[in-house]
Amino acid sequence: MARRRTYSLDQFQQFTAINVLVDPGAIGGPVVIPNGIRIIIRWNLANGKVAHNVLGGLVAGGFNPTVTVAQAIYAGISTGGTWTALAAQLSTTTFIAGVDLLDIRAANLPLVSSTGAPVPGTAAGAPHPSETSLAVTFRTGRTGPSGRGRMFMPPFSQLTQAAGDFAGTTTVTAVQNWAANVQSVLSGQAITPALALPARVAYVGTSGTAHPARAASMLPITSSLVRDNHWDSQRRRGLK
């Protein structure tokens, strides 16, 4: 005869599902940050997709994000020595395609775009898969996750591969120098590179930690670097 057991239901604890994709501190609607703009660098990839690097900028009250400013930024990051060195790591099927400026000092302002033509990479060899990238880390005067940002570069030529399945030293150096030049170009247009921190409501995390409300602000960037030579991934840029 099979043995039977009985259990008291009051000994069980109810399971509560947690949606890890929901940000409990997020505020819906357009992002508005005093003295803030977004600088969007566009890349055309071999698979037909467009990748974006969305950067933040701190500007003075009289700043006007015009087509002229957008084109000056685009010209500054798609020509010159740092671009030439970076382009030599990018397959000819990868293009830097333009710069867009979005004023976020008020809601629903129009996007302003550069006018220059896309510029291709110059490296021989097929590109890495479109979701493969290298991450540039932005640091500020604040520690913790809210004090750091990242920019994921587009796929490089497979000839940049080093032994051990890593990015080569020349590639890492080219990326770091180009990222530093991006900051210099922005500064030349009266834009201080910064992290854009949108306003957040107070909430209690799943572990019970109380997170206070945060006002919208721009946090100036103090440095940029490629922290390691490991390939990173941006799956949304791939074919799946």
C-alpha cells in the first residue's frame, strides 16, 4: 500500500513573481533634464541595421543645437588622425553615418541632424557579427552605477582579432583615442560631456532597500577608457 502524507497549508509561503524588466523608479513620459542635450552617433552596419551611441551633454542656457553644430561634431569625429586610426579597425561594410542632437531641456523638441555623408571603415576582411562590440566606460566624480556610463562601439574587422579571442592592442588604443576625441570635439562646441540622469521616484527594492527620489541632472564625465580587451555584445544589433 502506498504511503500518504498530509501537509498543513499554513506552513507554505506564497511565491511572488518579480518582473525584473520593470524599473520601479522610472517616471513615464518624455525625459526632461535642465541644461541637457543628447548627442546621438549613428552607425550603418553590414546587416542593414542602424546602431546608435547616445551620449549626454551639459550646455548653457543660450546654447542652440543647430544643423551647423551637428555637422561640426560629425566632421570632428569622422575625420582626422583618431578617426583614421579607428577606421583602420572597422570593416568597409561599417559606416559612421551622422550625428543627431536632441534638446532635452524641454519635452518633445525636434531632432537636429548633421548633413555629411556616411564614412566607411577601411580595414580589409569581413566584419565581426553585428552584435559584437567593444565597450567604452565613462567615469565621473561619483562612484556607483549611477556615476558610470558606457558606449558600445560597432563591429570591427575580424582581422583585429588577437590571440585568445580578444581585441588587439592596436584596436583598443584606437577606440580609446577616438572616444577621447569625441569628448574634445563636444567641448569645442560648448558642450560638456556628461551622463544624463533622468528624474526618478522613490521606491523600495526587492531586497528591502529604500531608494530615495532623484531630481533630473547632468553629471559631467571626467574620463573614458576601454577597461578590458574582451569582446562585448549588443544583441539588438544582430539579426535575431
